[in-house]
Amino acid sequence: MGHIEASATLSATPDALWAVVSDPQTWDKWFTIHERWMEEPPAVLAAGSKLVAKIMMLGMANKIEWVVESVDTPSKLVLGGTGMAGVKVQFTFEITPEGEGSKLSVSGDFEGALIKGALGKAVEKDGRAQIDKSLAQLDALASAA
């Protein structure tokens, strides 16, 4: 199993961050692994909501069928997903107030027959780089709102 996590103090307020994270129509602007929706996502995310997306990691595309596992507005979103080749993923986004802005923590777990050994390490390395880039883009987008 691969695991990635990152935390950052962002200038955007918790409400501004939540407005972006919880709106699937913004994901292509900040969530760097997200390429596009393959089916129209729900307007509001709730536990049990299903989302079907094309993602990119390590330059390879995969179709992920996300299910919203839990939503704790405005502080926590947990997504679980399954993809081709038996890939399973889970992402957790947690937002807490921090000074004038927010602290955002993201963690992700990946598993599957192909995510082992050297490829598993490569997925973790790419995932960490993607999270860092996603956090910067998320902060810029939420701060501009």
C-alpha cells in the first residue's frame, strides 16, 4: 500500500477553502491528479455521492469511481475510490482554522496489484509532488474567491 500526506498553512479562510474543496466543478483548477469528469458530478457532495473521473498519475490515466465516504461541513471530506486494474484509493481533506487563514491536511492511500515495490514508491513520490502543487493551487484559488 502506498501512503502520502501533507499539511500546509494557507492564507485562505476555512470557509473559502471548503467552498472550493467541496465543489467538484473546481477540481480541475486545483486537484492536480484530476483531469476531467467522465459523468456530471453532483452539485452538492454528501455521504454516498458518486463521482466518476479520469485522473493522471505518473503520466498514466485511470478511471476512478469516487464515493464520498463522509462529509463534515466545513472541515472534513473523505473520498474513497476504485479504478482500473484493481486500484483502490482514499483521500482525506481536513481544514482547521490557523491564525488568519487555515491549516489543510491531506492524506491519501493507494493499493492494488500494481502498486507494489518500485512502482508503489514511484506512486508515493508522484503523489507527494501532486499534493504539494494541489495545495498551492487551492490556496491561490480560494484566496481569490
